[in-house]
Amino acid sequence: MIVDIHTHILPGVDDGATNFNEALEMARLAVADGTTHLFATPHHRDCTPLTRAEVSDRVAKLQVRLDKANIPLTIIPGHEVRLYDDMLDDWDRELAGPLGNSRYVLAEPLFHHYDAHTNEMLFELFDRGYIPIMAHPERILPIQKDLSLIEPFLARGGLTQITSSSLYSDKDRFAHQTALTMLRNGMAHIIASDAHKPYRRRPILMKAGQAAARIVGSSQAEAMISTNPAAVVQNKLISAPTLAV
Ligand SMILES: [Fe+2]
């Protein structure tokens, strides 16, 4: 089972797929790369606000299109939950929610700001019984400057998702370097594409898995694109590598 926990494949919702054709093209690319399951994680803000039920409804419609086109890919509903100050209000209104019906939440810090309150919101999710998976910390500027910012989150049992392209490409030099450092330090748990278009941050994982294998070895790299994200689908506990800081 190869699982991509972070994509913007749902058409016409955010800055991801524009229409069904683009979504189908993304799905074909994912399948060609070996992906079997993919979470649709539209931004919960700065886009069309969708409740959990509305995301599920749109995912069901997309799944019908995929099935008709004979594309063997299972789409699971989710949200990419942005850690705005009032995120928990949106959570309570079901405008932000977990990955599928699991205990895992894809939580995205703001790109230019990370402070104690960011950690407090993540801790509140833990208190409610969830396990946050931080979306692409390697692309967040304050974290690039100071990785220790996320140590309290990791110490609490938080997980991280590195974006594929941060590993296989050094176009964003700082994200690339931060991703490599996180891998070396045991601070990375899942690789996902954060695919937005068939041509922008494409829905591919294998190239990133190979890049990760060169640093952490093949079994840990496999855990990052298969075992760990599969545990999200199955709502099983993920055993994180010991933190080396
Ligand atoms: Fe995203």
C-alpha cells in the first residue's frame, strides 16, 4: 500500500486541481508512480470553506469519475488544517477535521510565523485525542532558521510530513537542506506530495523515497511512503524513530 496523505486533488476548491480533467490527470500520475491511496486535503481556509461532510461528498463524486475512468486509486477525505489563531473554532464547526476518520490531523503552520501559541493549538489537538502530523515543516521559514521550535511538538509525540519535492529537488535550497537535516536527525516520519497540479508539485513519491533511502536506508524510507501513511489509513499507531537532537 503506497499512500499519499497530502494532496490538493479535489477540483475547484482551492489552488489545487482546477477541474475534473486535471484531477484525473493527477490521479493517473499517482497511479503510474505506484500510489494506491491518496488523501484529498483541501486547505481549510483561503479557499472555498468546506465542512467535513462536504469534503466527503465531493470525494465520493471524484471517486465515481476515477472508477469510470478505470483509474485504480482510492481517495480518502481530509483537510489541510492551517494553524491560524482561531483554528479550533473552525474545528468545532467541522470546517477543519482529521484525515479520514482517523486520529491523525494534517496540520500546517503559517509560513512566516511560529510561536508558543502554535504549539498550544497542536497540544489541544493531542488533548482531544488526535495526533497531529505537521505539514512540510521544512518549508516553514521560522523552522528553517531554528529546528528546535518543533522539539516540544515532537517530544509530545507529534509527527512530520516532508514534501516529496523538498527531497528530490534542491530548487528551494533552504527547504531541501532542512528536509535532509530532519531526516538525518530522525525528525521526519512521512513523505507526501502536497500535489497541486499535474505539473506543479506533482503527485509522486518514489523519487523522494529513493532520495530518502540514500540518507536513512531503504527500510526507513519505505516506512515514510508506505508503512507510516498506511497506518493513517488504518488508524493504527505509528512508531516514530527515536529523536536524535
Ligand atoms: Fe498543501
